[in-house]
Amino acid sequence: MAVYHGPRCRQCRREGVKLMLKGERCKSENCALERRPFPPGMRVSKRRRSSTEYNTQLREKQKIRRIYGVLEKQFALYFGAAAKSSEVTGEKLLQILELRFDNIIYRLGFAPSRSSARQLVLHNHFRVNGKKVNVPSYLVKAGDIISVKEKSKNLELIHSALKNVRDIPEWLSVDKVKLEGSIIRVPERAAIPTNVQEQLVVELYSR
């Protein structure tokens, strides 16, 4: 599977907002967007490009892709599934992205960033309902129990992330002692803490 290996801070600079791709670093003075608040690449002119409707929609789609670490083809598949649903397309799209296994690990506080969560999942450090799952794109369901593998409970990365844990979304619960979490319910849009305008993506794909 193809994976983006370039500088993650470059992605934040391109979108002009903090995508929180590097965990605690994004909140510190070392954040690249704080030091260089302009798009990457050669700056032959200080004039900003005029923003068209298409460009605004495209940038929002790219922002969402980069936040969740999803490549173009997979994102298109997710959108197709959301569009076929009887629910609101934009909300359903975000629900699918939120229920990815790597995102759940991040939301539960077991990893400082989604990229770290993806690595932990790939290296078999977690279980879903007691069974091994090492696929970052695996979609969890309401009622699923996510736990740290017994042999991985001493991993410093996990304990360090839990110490700096963000607010856990209300649709999740976590037990820091047992090192396990659960999916209480599928999140509604208001409970998804991702500052994006998903309707722009729907408009883009409707062209």
C-alpha cells in the first residue's frame, strides 16, 4: 500500500492550518507553521492566487485526507460508500474516517498522532474484541473493545501518549489502568472534533 513519506509539516503549511500530524510538537513553538506561515515551494511572487470555488473545495478535500492520512483512491472509495448510504453524505464520510482503527487508537490517547497509531497497529500492538487486528483501515463498530496486547503494555510510547491525552470524545471510553477502550456509539457530526467543512467535499464530487 502506498504511503506518504514526505515532511508532514509541509502538509500543514500547504493547507495553512495545523492538521496535528506530529502530536505534541504541533502545540509547541517548534511547529513549522508557526515559524513559516506560508505555503512551501518557491515564492517568485508575493501575490496570492485568487481562490476559485473549485480550489476552495479541493483544498478542503486535501485537508481531510491529510488529517486522517488517507490517500486519494481510498478516500474516493470512502466517499462512494458514504454517497450510497441513506444518511447525510458528508456526515457519513466523517463517520467512516473516524471509525478507522488507526484513528480510534489516536482518539483513545494510545498514540500521540495518527501516524504513530498507524505504526502501532501495523506492529500488532492492539486487539479488537480479543482478536489480532493489524490493518489501520479496519473499521470498528459500536460495542467493540480495543485493548493493548499483553506483551505491549510496557511500551513507553503508549504510556507517554496517555499522560498527554487530549479530551476523549464522548462516544468513546478509555480505561488507563487496563489499557483498553470501547466504542460507545457511532459518533454524530457534532461529536466529531474535526474542524472541516465536509459539505465542500460533497460539492466537489458532485461536479
